[in-house]
Amino acid sequence: MENLEQCINIIKEAAEKNVDVIVFPEKAITIHDSVEIPISGTLTEFPVPADNEDLYNKVLVDLSTAAKTYEMYVVVNLRERVNCTTPNENRKCPGKQVYLFNTNVVFDRKGAVIMRASKYHLFFEPEFTEEIYPNVSKFSTDFNVTFGAVISFDLLFTIPTGELVTQMQLKNIIMTSNWCPEPPFLGSIQTQNAFQFGYNVNFLVAGRNDWANGNSGSGIYSGKAGALVSIIKNITNYRLLVAEVPKTPGKVGSNTNLYYYNTDTINFFSYTDSAQ
């Protein structure tokens, strides 16, 4: 899994910039491989894969180790496998078969898995199953910010995105994305800007750059202040976006620093904490 190694190298590079949260794009790490995430069984008792290598897939162990080593919140999107052909302690199974889910997973600074949530609304993804048992896709940090997390096409629907920003009134939203643009009104950067401005939220979008299929677009936004940094590429290359984001959306001071860093892996961005 060459791109897994590249992702870990990016976490190391981001740590040198004192990044608090790093987000990877949808389908960026295990495009052709699936991972079992034992959310109700093993993970409850042993929440840090880095400390229990014999219990977890290498992908979870390596990402947990990186989050723990560099003391960073790591948000990744994985191809989750749930085997329901035999009794399964980890998930309620609607039928006896193997299910694949498009899933976001969050590790905290200690390497523990603190959130797992799957995509509700699939977009021409016949290999995946929509989330069967919806859960709350949010997580809290040690710098007093609670993030909601969504996956690409889910952005356009009341569940889960509308609930996060209206009912829960969260002001910090993360999106892992492999956005398929639909001109004239659903371009990636265009849609990101419209969402964050309309709801006046901090919006952190990591978009997979697959220009051959029209997929691109990443950005870091802060409410009425607009894009702190955003990018859409017409060639297949890669960039890490880092910005200092105010806790209060739109309250961007003159001392806000923007950083740009070229990398040799898939589009990423990172979030750094700043004064309120």
C-alpha cells in the first residue's frame, strides 16, 4: 500500500508545521483494499490499534501509530468490510453476506479511534452499501472544538449534514471528498464556498485529485471570510494545504498565516488551531 506510506510521510511533514488536525480525501488510502473496523467489540476494549497490533489490520495500526507519534488528529476515509456470513459482534447484520462501506475514521492524538461513520448517500458506487444504522458523525478535540464529519455527496442532504449544522449547530465541518462536478451549479470549489458561506461555518475539505475523471478541489474556509486557501487542479499532481483557522468562523485576523506545501501524494489539507 504505497499511498498509505505516503500518507504517513505527510503526517510527519504536517507535524513540523504544528498541525492539530489533518484530513485525507475520500478513497485516498485503501482504494482497492478493505479494512475491518470492530466498532462494538475489540475497539471498545482496545481503542488504540497502535498498542494492539495483533488485533487490527495494518492500515489501522500504521495510521494509529502515526497519530500517536506525531500527536495529531487524523481523519481518513477507508473501504470498510463487515463480514456478516458468521455471527458478528461488531455490527448488527441485516443479512448473511459481506458488506462494504465508504467510511470515515478519526484517530486522536493518542492513536485511539474516536469516530467511525459511513456514507449515507452513495454516488454511482455499486460496490458499497449505504449506512444501515446511522450514527452521529462528530468528534471533540482537546482544543475545545467539536467537528462534524461528512463524506462528499452527503453534503447535499439533510441527513447527515443538515442535522450537524442546524440541529446540533456545529460550526466546524470536515469533508472527505472525491467530488464529481455537475456543471453549471455543482462544481467542487463552487459548492464548498456556497455551503460554508451559507451556514457561516469553518469548512475543511480534502478532495481527491483524479483529473482524468474530473475529480478535484480542496479548500479551507472560514464562514463569511471565505476561502483561506483553496485549489482545483487540471493536471494530476498533489499539494498539502495548511492554514490557521479561527475558532469563530469568519473572524480572521491580520496575523493569520497561510502555508502551501508541495507533496508527492494525494491532495490533503490540515487545520491548525488559532486564537478565538
